[in-house]
Amino acid sequence: MAKVESLYGTTPAEIFQSGLENIADIEAISMTVQWKDGRLTAGWSNVDRATLAFMILALDQKQRAESFAGVDPG
């Protein structure tokens, strides 16, 4: 049985960064989504390194765009 570690308060980018640093040790990816009504949906999937890297880059791009939304660069 796998050990589950709670990382409440950790950003998804931090979790993926840790995964990227230890990519050779990853066997599968598990994710949980908390819906606005409080329900949790959880699951896991095997993933290849290229897909994991793409997920990390997509998440990073999304967070960067949200961070700079409404910021006047001038």
C-alpha cells in the first residue's frame, strides 16, 4: 500500500517541481480535485515523463498568466 502524504497549503507547482526533481522515482500520478460543494474526486494514472513535463509547463504558464493579470507593465 502506498503512503499518502498530506500537503495542504502546498501549491500544485511546488508538488510538480518536487516531482520533476525526482522524476526517475515516479511510478504514477495521483490527483484530487475539491469541488465548490466540498466533494473530493481522487484518482491515479500512470504517466510518461514527456506528459508529466508538459503538465508542469502548462501549470506554470497558467499560474504566471494569473499572477500578471491586471498588472500594468508600463
